[in-house]
Amino acid sequence: MSQFDAIIIGGGVNGLIAGTLLGRRGKNVCIIEKSNRFGGMASYSVDGGPTLAHSLYNLSPRVLSDIGIDPQHPVLSGKPVSTVSLSEDGRHIVFKNEGVFWSEGAKHPESDAWTDLTQQLITYGGLLRQLAEAPPPGGQKAILSRGGLNEFLRLAKLGIGLKKLGKPEMRRFLQVVLSNVHDIVLDDLPEGSVAGMLAADAIWGSATGPRSPGTVFNLIYRLGHGGNITQPAGGMSALTDLMVEAAQKAGCVLMPETEVFRILLDDDTVSGVATNDGRTISTPIVLSNLAPKLTSLMTGHSIFDIETTRQFRNIRARGTAAKVNLRLKDSSPLPGLPDELADERLIYAPSVGYVEAAFNPAKYRQMSKAPVIEAFKMQTADGASWLSTIVQYAPSDLEGGWTETAKEQLAEITVETLSRALPGLGDQIAGKQVITPDQIESATGAPGGHWHHAEMSLDQLLTLRPANGMSRYSMGPKGLFQCGAATHPGGDVMGLAGRNAALAALEAQP
Amino acid sequence: MKVENRYDVIVAGAGHNGLTAAAYLARAGMRVLVVEKNDWIGGAAVSRSLHEGWTYSNCSYVCSLLRREIARDLELPKYGLQVIPYEGGASFTRDGDYFAYYSDHNALKREMARHSAKDADAYRGYSRSIMRQCRFIRPFLLRDAPDPASLHPRDLGELAYLVKKANGLGSRELGETLKFWTMSIGDFLDEHFENDLIKAHLAGSGIIGTGLGVYSPGTAYVLLHHYMGDIDGGIGAWGFARGGMGAISNAIAASFKEHGGTIHTGSGVEKILSKDGRVEGVALEDGKVYYAPVVASNMDIKRTVLHHIDAAELPDEFTKAVRNFKIRGSSAKLNIALDRFPNFPAAPEHTSFLRGDLHVSQSLLELEKAYDDWKVGRWSEKPYIDMLIPSQIDPTMAPTGAHMMTVFVQYAPYDIEVDGVRSAENWDEKQRNAIAETVLDQMSVACPDIRERVVHMEVRSPLEIEREVGLTEGNIFQGELTFDQLFFNRPVPGWSQYDLPIKGLYLCGSSAHPGGGVMGAPGANAARAILRRETRHGRMKGYAA
């Protein structure tokens, strides 16, 4: 029987990070992954096609330094990409750090308003990042303990940060952060593609529309690390490979193709895990990268009070984003798109109203007939050219289920929608891959195939994430922690949930 | 300058909040004038007779939120206010059944069990949550919202009160409270109940008057806003004011006049006069000018600031914030004179629930779809309707044997779309008739003979409500009840304590904290702020002080 100081269940990004951090702090760690591949949702792909995640915008530099990855590593020094909002009339709009431009180069009249609003949200994101880099406030620690003092100092720092904004900005922050993206954007910008781009960036991966209160928070979250988008050199799997390497360097034992079916307890204390192949591995600490409901299946419901298990069940996680990969006949440029924009991030979201209308059908378990789309043209390792797209909304609980016909319909809708701005795209397509949220769920375990394992709505954030009374990573029995995206601060390829969880585990059991 | 033109305070608008502020100030010994554009008083708490023999509560139609502290301070019962609770309500199904809501817990449980045994059990937990939230929020209604950016002792004091109250909940309960405040009523109900009809019945209060759907975060709070009232201490109970909702305004006005107050009707404020950042008085539409060092506006903030004050007198940032304040028209109203009681085939004879609020929405998704229609400028194909027949309890509303019916309709956009153009001007006779037909169709689910019973019908689109009452877009709350517009954010950040950037100018309507409903709290709170800032003794007396 083998023995470890800590076991991580689930080798996704957060699991790898949690394991690496513990390893670097001298723990003897084992990371168990049920599939034959580490990296979870970030690098999941079908038949060598494009990965589920296809760009980086929120990876935490603090996490990188904590797990010993050089932020200047060649994999991470991919070229920053601009966003291009595709337009039916061929006058696409390019969003750069310097402002907003028409595709032919002239400055867009809404450039300044867009820049001001974005900068403001980035500033707020910077403030909120301080909250993201630690367990959420509200722990039951004595103020004079080390943990209590740290928390107090952190909140004080946030308070000072807010104060530094000045009174009017501080007040505006407290209003904006609770608002919906439809109102905030249309207060400052006319309805149209520029506003539509911000609306789209506020709803990726979530079951909300621009009018839903709280969506500004999603946008701020996305901009929490400055909002720059890059593509790792070699793709997302190069990044997850780098993380795997870091884990190995930190001494972690990686155990792929192993499924944990039970977390073993002894007197309400974690004693180990039992795997499907009949092994028992003992450990005093388990960090689960899975959503709370799945974790509680591994411990058995009986160790939680009924109120808690009901809470697990009520965590909302309804995935609404599908991945549609369109294989292109060759690497020739996309029709209707200037050459210099070929490698940029393309989105189709012509207005805020369009995004809201796309959301409507998802509420009734239908797919959008006119969806919001994010696309990257890319090459996979085998040299094939793809248009890798995220299509929203495609709800996990589609009425009638995600049959082959439904998937085919979604692929057609995707091509049709993109063809409005890229006429003739259909002729370039040689094959299609549709990865629906339910498929993401069965491949990765993420409930509803939701990017964040739990909806990032105001009632499931901070102290309420993933559930009231369970926000500080420890979960029920002594030694059991959760480290996945369902915990504070949430998902994206950010890694803070894993890092915070590892630190919480170290604090509880040094 | 003639002395009769001078007052200590002028209140612009004789809505129930304006009258409440005026009555408190008159009782404190100030000379107060209330000016009103209509020939009658009451704003949206009004009773009018538009068809001989019948009295309509034209706008607001039921009472619960009116703070009892205010009723006591202003001695409203003495001036004729009598609120009679009604018990229960029902949602009718399209297949001839109903779900009845009884105020008696056991009766309700039995009725719930008829639809779902599980839900009957779940109701206890649900009502406990709601009651706890009500208890938590009620003390804040008659207090100022602290400015979180201010270090003023009063703000710190209010903030400390908030923290103390929140701490008193314990961390678990505080978490539940935060969650409740930020979630949607749809999600909240889904957590408790399984039956569509029961959920649809309970969800209505979460969307009345708002530009949100049942699955929009924040609608659980809107529900609370409709539950936190009481009648004679029965928290969450609703009732009819005898003589219609105008009885409330009339009682406040009588109390005001008895303490020396003056009301000038028939001419609205044209302009709020100010000089060097200090308010001077008001100029009326009929050319009269009244002077006072203090003016309190009962109009909503958009109307007050954007229509009646020189933009040059105000900081641009403030004007911009006001322009961005969201007041969205989403409700319409039918007031109907009935020749006799309509037939409700599903209802048992002599049942009490017909005296309550009646609905025909079948599920949360049907309600959500009704919202989707509104978003694109159409009234809902299957609107949420809240219909009551108050004349069953209050016989003063209709001739003997005849009845009066009030039907609240959600959603009806202010700027409806006709031929691709969205505009409030599209609300003409044709559109009003068309929405009435939609609503009558919807009502026929409960009472199929409704069309034969109609003697007279008043159809009020958001545009009529705006034009007559003065509420921007016809929004019943003088501003959306969303997080970004509540508490210290109401009406705009930095100005949540009733004063405005012109010295001596105050806001006393429901654009201010704690928001809309026939509550009186903004009026009383504004009076307290005025007395504190503008008088030497500075204190308001009474339960609401």
C-alpha cells in the first residue's frame, strides 16, 4: 500500500497547480487523473482537433511564480492577439490595446468611449484580483490570529485601493460591479458592434444574457489580469504539458488512467482513497478538483448533513457553450477577412440586442439559431487547418438531447452565422467536430459542461462559492479540500482556485 | 414680494410620499405648501370615479407596505384610513383547475398537497426564509442608507448599524441573506418547489413593476419588496383601503391640512427656481411663483432633474448619472366596472380565495417568455395578470350587486414596437384596445364570461400612467429595483440621502431609498433629512424618527 502526504483527485489545471504547490512546499503528492491525459478541460480535444480552451486571458502570474513556471517561458510568450468583431458589410472592427479601429485602419468613432469603459473595468478588475488571490473574506478566525490579521490586512488593502480611486470612482465601483452589462455598456456607447463585443465578453461560458444583473462582474473577472489575450505557442496542450512538467519537477507522482471511486475516511478524517483498479492509497489530505456534488459522491452523502447535500444539488451549473471545430480544406485565408487579421480572435456579436436574443432560446432548452461565436484560425500538430469556435448558446440540457442531428444542426448554424460576415466560408470546410456541453461533462466531469463548474452569478461568488458555509476550500471531514473551479474565485485557465486551496490545506495541516 | 407667496417648504407633487413628507414637516411647525399638477391629489395612490357609481383605484390597488410608524405618527385612522386585509388568492389553470393560496397555514398546506405533497412540506422552509428576510430588512426602511465612501459620523453610524445587524445573523444566516438578495426568484423557487403552478403563483411578486424576468438575478429581492409590509402586524398581509387607494392619500392630506398645510392643485411645477446653488422656490405652469428656502420634489429623479431644473445649475457628472438612472415602463392596468360578479367555474362556491389576488400564469417559463416579449418592445402574448375584485370586501367601490375589478398587467413596454419603430407614441387607441383584448383573453381562463360583464373599462398603458401621474415611462417604482439602484446606490451613488446638489432641494419620492410601493418611507425619511439639515432644532418626532 502506497502512502502520500496529499492526493489530488483530478489532473485539470487547478489540480496540477494545487499539487505542484504542495510538492514545492515539501509534501509528497500524488495527482490522480481518470483519463490518459492531464490538463482537464483546458486541453481536452477530440481526435487531435483543436482543444476546448483556445486562448489565454486570465492566467495568474502569481500562480506561475508559485509553481515555478517562468512567465517568460517560450510557451507563454505567444503573440498577443486583437479581437475582431466580424461585420456583415465586410467592415470588421478591430479592438486593440490602443483603441478601436475599422479593419481598413481608420479609428472607430466609438474608440475613446470603449477605451475609457474598458480601462475603468480593468482598474476594478485589478482591485478585485486582491480578493481572488486569497480565500474569500468572512472566515471565522480570531482577528488577532495570523490568518485573521492577514485577512484584515487584505481587506484593508482593498479598502485603501478603493479609497485611492477617489470618492466618485469608489461609489461608481459599488454600483457598476452589481449592474448588468446591457445597461453599463449602452449608457456610454450606442447599440452596435462595439457594444456587442463587450456584451459578448461578459457572457462566455455562462447561462446569462447581457440584461442579467451581475454580468458586469463577469466582464470584470475576464479583465482581471489586464484583458490581454494570447495563444500559447504550441497551443493549450503545450501549456498544460508545461504544468505537468512543473508538477513532476516538484516531485509529484502523476497517476493517469486511474479513477478514484472512494475517498476513505476514518473517524471523520481523511485516511486515503480507493481506486477502481483495487488499490488503496493512504493519505491524510485529499484535494478534489471535482465539483462538490461529485466529491460528495466519493465520500458518500452520509457524512454531510442533509442541508449541505441539498446545497450541493442546488449549485447551478448549466453549461451553455459548445465547441464547434471546423476543419478547413487548406491554410488559405478566410474569405472576407484581410490577411493581417487572419490570426486574430474573431467574434460574431453584432449588437447587445443580438447577444440577448441569442440567450433567449437557451432559457427554454433550445439552441440559439443566431448564436454568439468566438473563433480562432489555427493549425493542429498534424498540420491541419481549423477554425476553432466557441458557440453560445447551446445548453447542456437541450430539449430532446444532443443527438447527431442536433449536433449537425448546431454546426450548420455556426457556419451559416459566420458566413454572413465571411461569405463563402462553407466552401472551405472539409469537416466538422461538435463538442457539446454534455459531452464536455462526460469527458471532464464538469457539471453541465460548465466552464466554471458552477455559474459565476452573484449568489454563487466569494463567500457563497460553491455554497454558503463552504467557501474556504475545506469540506466536511478533516483533511478534505476542494480545489476546483467551483470554488472561489472560479474558473478560466487562471489557476487561483487550485493555488488558494493548496495554501488553505497547508495552513490547516502544515 | 407678497407674504402669502412665501413658505418654509414647498413640496412638488401630491403623491402619497409628497404628502407624507409635507405632513411630517407641518407637524414640526413648518409652513408647508404642496403643489400638484392634477385637479386631484394622490399621485398613484388615488381613487377616481370614471363611470358613475363605480370608484376605481386607478393605479396602485392594494395596500401592505405603508409603514405603520407613519400611520401612527400621522394618525391616519383618525382621518379615515381603514385597511381591510383580504385573505388568499388563486392561480387558475387552463384545464379548469386552480391552486388556491390561503393565509391559514393548514389550509394552504392541504391545498399545496393537492398539487404536490413535496411542495406542501417544502412550504415551511420557504416561508421561514422569506419571513427571516422580511424581519432583517424592515428596520432599514425608515433609516438612511449610508454612503460607503464617506467618513461622516452619521454614515459611519449607519454603516455600523448595518454591520451590527448583519453580524447578529451569524455567518451562516448572513450567507443565506446575501444569496437571497442576489438570486432570481425563479432559482429560489426551483430550490424549494417542484410544481409549476405553485411556483408561478409565488413568483408573481418578484416581477411586478420591474423590467426583469423571473430568472433575472435580483428578483428575489423584488419579491421581498412586496412581502415586507404588514397589516396590523400581520407581516406579508395585503389589504384594501376602504374607498380605494385614494383613501390613503386623502387621510395623509387631511392630517396635513389639520396641521396648517396648504395644497394647491391644478397646476404643476414648471421650474424649480434656484440661484447660486441654492433653491429659491417654484414657478408653476399657471404662472404663479412660490418661494421657499426648501423644496422637496415628489417627482421621480429624472423628471425633477432633467425637466424642471436648469442643467447649468447642476454638475455634469450628476446629470449624467441621472440620465443613466433606469426607470423602465413595464406595466399596464385595466380598471373594469362589472355589472355583476363574474363566473369562476373552477372555484368552489362561497370560497374565500376569490376575494384575493387572482392569476392565470401556468409556469415560470411562461412568465419568463412574457419578459422576452417585453424586451423587444411587445406586450406579452401571455402576460402576468394580477386581478382583484375589491368590491367584495369594500362595498363603497361599486353600486349594489355590481363590482369593480382591478387588473394589473405585466409586461407592457413603454416604447412599443409598431412597424419596426419603437416609440411610446405608438400607444394609441388601437394598441390600447389590442392589449385589452390580450388581457381579457388571458382573464377568460379564470372567468370565461368576463367580456359580458364589462360595463366600463379604463385601459392604462405605461404612456397614460406617465402622462397622468407623471411617473417616467409609467414605472410604478420611480426607478428599477435592481442592486445597482438600491440602498446607497438609490437614486444615484453619492446622493442617497434625499438631498440633491442644489442646496435646499430634496427628493421625497420613491426614486429615493427605500424605493417604490405605497410605503411612505421615502417621504418620512426625506422629512427627517430636511428637519435635520434645515432647521435649528433638527429633530423629527414620532415612531418614524
